[in-house]
Amino acid sequence: MEQDDPLKTINYSGIFFSCFSDYSEKCIHATPEHVLLYLYSGEQIIEDRNTKITIAAGECAFIRRNHRLMMHKNSKGDELYKGISLTFNRNLLRDFYNKLNKSDLPQEIHFSEENVFKIDPRADITSLFQSLTPYFDENTRPTEGVVHLKLQEGIYALLNQSEIFFPILFDFTEPWKIDIMEFMNENYMDELTMEQIASYTGRSLATFKRDFQKISDLSPQKWLIRKRLEAAYFKLKNEGRKVQDVYVEVGFKNPSHFSTAFKKQYGFSPKEI
């Protein structure tokens, strides 16, 4: 595939192709859907709490939904990072489960609490992802029917890999609600949408906003800005940090927005500290 842009991601109804020409791309993985990732070239390092999982070219990994991970997508030598991922939404999984013969389901399976699973590069996994490359190499969108079949093929490949994926894929319970303020205080510097924050605290967006009103007079957006500014003030005043380093670190996208918000809250610009 020709690569003109420093970053290229193509999405075909839940099947994603990513190619990076920069040496390394760091991002936060945060999605409410299960993901099956295959790496064609380069290297991917997944940080899950205190654990690092390295995915090399030709290897595959399953990433559980509703977990936030740090991703490092690296080129290796002259080889760019190139990967394809399949996302499995609940409607697809529920439809798949409803068509299974329930008498054939395995019994008494150990329920794993792992978030990331390296998948053995078996023939079914390899052939699945190799069959997807022509669509991205030729910029040809597959039909919805083909996409659906490929996602189903991915589910079968996981179930053939290990029985441990049965209770993971077919768990349709809603996530438990977790403490909003605890989550916000731990993750206020991250670039998350309100929809993502709601999802990771086990709520719909409407329920999240309603619950947030019970614990704060501010809206969630205003609370985040105030929290980020308080963190920036501490770093500037007590740690002697530079403005150009601090504003990005606490979650602002540009210095102008940061300076305006800072002056509005404290009455003077961050450079005056």
C-alpha cells in the first residue's frame, strides 16, 4: 500500500486498518467493544497496569472491552507499523450466541480476568487476516455482508483457540457502576469524551450526567477544566515546570486555550507564576 500520510486509518464497518509512517505512535486504547488485533509489520507494545505485552509481526492479540490500556505502535527498521483489528459489538455477539446449539457449549469453564490475550498464529487466524489485506491494499470497501462474515469468522477463530473465550465473548451483562469521582480523579488528564467516561463508569451518557449532578455543582466538562488547571498551577508554582510542557501534560490541546482558561480561573496568566 502506498503511504503518503504520516497516519492512515481506514474503517470498514468495524474492521480497522492502521498504518503509521512515523517511527512510533503512542495512544490510549479505550473502547467498549472487544478487539482482535493482527500485526502485519512493526511492533506493538501494550501496557496493562504493570504488565507489558509485546506483539510482533505475524502475531495476534485479543483485547477485552471496557479496559483502558496504553498502546505503543512502533516501526521496526524499514518496516512501518501496519495492523488490522476487528471489533465485536454486543449485537453481533448476541446474534452469534443465539444461533449456537446450546447443548454444544462447554461447561464449567474457568473465567479469566486477564485483559489482553496473545493468540497463537493458527491457520484460521492467519487466513482470516490475509483475506482482508486486498480490501485495504486496493482501497476497496467490502460489502456489509462480507464484513459480517469476516467478523463471524473472527469469533469462530477465538472459540477454536480456547474455551476461555466463551464466557468472555458471551457476557451480556452491563458493567457495574464504579465511583465517578474516583475515576475522574484518576483519569482527568486523559483525552476521553463524555461518552467514553460514562461507559467506563458503567453508565449511559444520560445516567452519567444525572449522577454527576448529585456530586458536583459543575458540569463534567467544567469540572475537568478546573481539575486540570489546579494540577497545572501546582506543577508551575511548586515544581517550577515550563508552561509549554505543563499544558499538554494536564490534558489541554493548545497553549492558547490553556492560557485563557488559566487566566479566567486565577486572574493572571500562567507565565506570571
